[in-house]
Amino acid sequence: MLKTVSVAALCLSVALPALAEDKKQNVMVGASGTPGAVSQMELAQQLYAVGVANADALTVLTAAKLAAGVELKDTDRKKETKGDAPAEDAEGGAEAPVDAAAMLAKAKELAGEDETLVGLVEDAEAEGSRGRIGGASSTLSRLPAGMTDVWEIPFYGESYAEIGVLGDGDSNLDVLVTDENGNTICYDVSWSDKVYCDFTPAWNGYFYVTVQNTGSVRNSYYLMTN
């Protein structure tokens, strides 16, 4: 989980926008909420990556069940893409983050001839999406290497907010979340394309999510909010 920070504490060696904190920050310090569908989907993606890396069918199955438990609503959002387009847009190996169906298929592959594990996967396939939790909106963006998306997202004041950036695994994504006054709410420059940010705005306002592809190939990622 990302921490709320002040700009004074922000020292980045990447080309994310420089900000000036000269107005009140739109966040309720000390406020908390219950992580929901966005957090669950982000956890599913993280678990899936760990499971695949360790060839662990049970971990991949757990990720698949978490992903299947989230109902996503496709949403149009305001976005500006910046940067010089590469001469050749090198495509990555994936067109979108892994979904529950693909996770289940991978779990079955890793289960091999283990009848118990295969049975668990088949049970999960039969269960499908029953009992899914809603409340998550997603938008797919195919971001070329070296370019940056800036999203404008509205949130209600005094209501818990979740933002997730879930990449396809092809390249690194750096993420910065600011309020309408330019104050930093969350940031992540780790070598990852899966980022989660939660906070509670103090008033109704717009927030800006900057996603920068620092890799050498396109990354097809979901921007998710509650």
C-alpha cells in the first residue's frame, strides 16, 4: 500500500512532473477505510505473478479465485497522453493484464497430473463468478514505451478512495497521484507495473494519475478505481 506523502519528501530520479505544494492538500490525514474490489484485484495480480514464478498451482489458483470475485465495469475516462511517440511501437507480449480465466488455465497447467489440484481448479471453474463484489471501474490503456498517460479522476470528499494501476507485466510503470492543487497523494517508482493507492479526500475534487512507461515495449494496463 502506498503512503500519503508531502512533496518535500519526494525526490525522484525519473521524469515525473515536478510539483509545488503551496495549497492545501485534499486528503484527510489519519482517515481510513476498508479496502475493496480494487485492492482485491491488485492482490490477485501480485499473487499470480508469485505463483507463476514459483510454478505453484495453488498460489495461482488462489489468485484466480480472488480475480473471479471482482466485478469490473468498463468506464470511459478523461486522459491525455504525452511524450514523443517511438518510431516503432514495440508491442509487448500481452494485450491486457491476466484475467481470472487465464489464471485458472495456468493453475491447471501447473497442477499437471496432481488429481487433487486439478479437482480444485475444476471446482473453481464451475463456481465461476458467483458472489462477486462490485464497486470497481476499469479502463484499458495501451501505453507505448517512453510515453506518459495523465488521467483526471473525480472523487467525493470524506469518502474512501482506491486507485489501482495493473500492468500486463511487459514493462515498468511509474505512477504519481496528485490533487487539483498539485500536492502529491501517492507515488511509486519501484520496478513494477502494479500499483495500489488509497486515501480519503477532504472535499469533492479531481485527482490526477500520471502513469509513465519507462520500459522499452508497450504496456497494456488497467486503471482501476472504486
